[in-house]
Amino acid sequence: MLLAPSLHAADQPKINKGLLDLSEWNFKRDGPVYLVGEAEFFWTQHLDSQEFYRLTEKDVDYLQIPASWNGNGREGHGYATYRINILIGPARPLTLKIPDIGTSYNLLIDGKQIYTVGRPGVTKDTTVPKYYPSLVQISPSGQRVELILQVSNFHHRLGGAWLPILIGEPDQVAGLRENQIARDLLLFGALLMIGLYNIVLYLLRRQDPTSLFLGLFCLLLATRTLTVGDRILARLAPNLTFEWFIRIEYITWFLAVPAFAAFLTSVFPRDVHRGTVLSIYAIFGIATLLLMVLPPELSTQMVLPIQILTVTALALGSYWLVLATIRKRDGAPLLMFSYLVLFYASVSDMLVNAGLIRNILLLDIGLFVFVFCQSMLISYRFTRSFKTIDSQRRQLQATNLQLRTQQKLRHDAESESKSLQDRIEQTEKLNSVRKLVSEITTDLDNTLNKTVLYPELALMELEESHQLNEPPEHHQECRPTCCSTGTRPDHIDP
């Protein structure tokens, strides 16, 4: 993997009063070189090679690159010419990796115009701005290369060569650019997948908005990766106007800050100050509305105050994460680490884009670390969720077993209760029968007793001489006589 050289490497040759000596530089061994130092600078002039011959030394000014030309009485709007003479030793093909130059330019090599981005003019009406980082191959005819940039800017708050130009052998520079595009696409894909995953997760379970805010934040950052760095969006949508390109670049930034604030509020509701978060929503919401209606030359003026507000919001986020970490909130340490890396990368890029420091852009590295840590956090949450589900499954199985046991016991108890009830009913029936028999027996006894008692009482009322009081033997002796005569005894009542 090829690595870009450092802008501030001690052994890298620097431009000195418009001259860069690379005659002793070994590109194969030492790699490509950034054009850093004092370039010849001609304000409000578009000059070609022939016109330099009539200039005197007092007509030449020098300006540090990479940096915007703002300052020293110059505003962002205007036009100018840069010139650098490069000593390369033996003539050989070289390649220039030219990033954004604010905001349109013509490239002249040895007096010949070989490349144009946008249309540089001397007024706003004659200028067409455009972002289009490019690789330009040059074939010097000698040991000296004259590089001229005719730059115009009337559509951005900053103008000039604000990012470093790289020169080196074709395969080296092409490899560096391919690595940068690969990093941008890898970061875009990672952010896009995490964003869509969290959006779908929220749609399936809307009780918790945390995944929604994180998904929106990742989608906004994914879109922004296409508008910065190598400006992949410029190749995907070549007909996209500069005005809408600027809007997409800044809207994704302006909305990402409140989206992440909402994410922090959802994750750590007891540690985030809601009044401050509502203020962030209002400020960045108003800025987004202004961005949609203002032209680029005015909307880009909001960048500096929004950068200050963004740094303030990031600092507040760091403070809230520190509080959450101290209070031992779940996932706070990992989130704080990734957030601090992203915070540093964002601030560094803001200072680079503002021309206050010279450094490589770190936002893609910061975003990669952030996404990686978020992936780890999501994996941890998934693992914990799976463990919770497995524990709940085991508890549910034990509960189901206990429930089935209780159901069986209850069923057995119900069966026994029913059997006992049947026995009770049978016993009650038997008791009823016994009671009835007892009553019948009692009644019969009473009746029989009366039947036996009444004759005795009747006999007691008869006189002793009555024949019924005679002994039974007498009656037995008389029975044949009565029967033989065939007559009925008179003393027997019918």
C-alpha cells in the first residue's frame, strides 16, 4: 500500500521564491513530492509564459501554498496567476495530482494550456466554478518545467490553491490516488451499510429511536464522503451544478451534528443536557434552511461560524461522554474513544480547509476509527442480547417444565377431587336410602306395635268369663266341631 508523503517532511524540497529544485530527487526511492513553499503570485492577472518576460522583479509577489489567497487586502473573490519553475534533472514523464483549486483554473505547462477545470474568468459572469480533482500527465522536453495556474474564484469565500499539489512518477501518483478512492469507497460502504442496518432495525422495533439517530448520522456521513477528498460525487454526477454540490457537502455536515446530538441524548438521557441539545437543533436547522436559499458565495460565509459552533458541540459531546464514562454507563468508554478520534480529525480538517494549518486531511481516518468502534459496540450489544435471549430461553424452558408439572398436578388433583365428589354423592345417596329405610322401619315398627297392642287392650276390656279370655286349648278343641257342622260360631265376629 502506497502512503502519501508528509507535507512537513524535513528532507522534502520546498519551493523557494518560485523555484523547486528536484534535480537530485530520486522519485523511485524517495517517492512523490508535494508542491509546498513560496510560489510566484500575480493578483488580478491571468498571465501566460510570454507575458512574464516583460515583468520586472518588483512586479513579482510570493504566496505560500497550499493556502487560500485571502488576506493582505485580498478577499476570496478575484483571480490570480501562480507560477512555479521546477528543476527535474533528466527529462522523464511525470504526473501531477491536482486537488480542488478554488474554484476554477487553467493549467499551463511550458507555455501550453493542457488542462482546465471549470472556466476561469475575470468576473463572476465569465467564471464557471467546478470541483474536479484530477491526475494530469506531463512530458517535459527538458530539465526544467514551468507550471502556471490561472485561477478564478467568485463563488466561494476562499480562493486559490488551498490544497497541496503532488508531483511524481505516473505509477506512484496513480497508486496514491487509487488508495484514496479505495479508502473513500470503503468508508462510504461501511457507513452506508451501518446506516441502512440501523434504519431497518428502527423500522422493525420503533420503541427505541437510538438506532434511527445513529442510522441517519451514518447516512449523512456516507454522503459527505462522496463530496470531500477526491470528490467522487463529481464523477458520479458530472452534470451536478457547483451550487448543489456545495449544498450537499454542507447540508450533510449541518445535519450530522444534531443527528449525533440526538443519538447521544437517546443513549445517555440522564447525562445530556436537553436544553443545550434543543439549541443545537435550532441553530443547525436554521443554518440548513439558509443554505438552501442562499447562493454559494453567501452560504459559504456561514462556514466559519458553523465551524466554531461545531467545535463547541463536539466539546459538549466529549463532556457528556466523560460524564457517562465516570458514571459507568454501558458502552460509554468505547464511544468516548471513537468520538475523541473523530473530534480531533474534524477539527484538524476544519483548520486545514480554513488555511490556518497545513496538514493532510484526517477525516476519513477519524470516520474509519469511529465506524470500527461503533461496529464493536454493536457487536457487543448483539452478544449481550443473544446471551440475554439464551438465558431467557433457559428460564422459559424451566418455567414451561414447572408449568407442565403444575398442570399435571392440578389435573391429578382435579381428577381426585372429582372422584372424591362422586364418592361423596354416592355416600349421600346411601345415607338418604338408609334414612328412608330407617323411617320406613320406624313406621312399620310403630304400626306393628299398635297392631299387637290394640287386641291386647281390647281383651283387657273384656270380662274374664268371655270366651276370648279362655285358654287356647279350648279353642283348639272346639275348632273341629265348628268346622264339622259347617256353621259359623256365633261368638266370633265376622
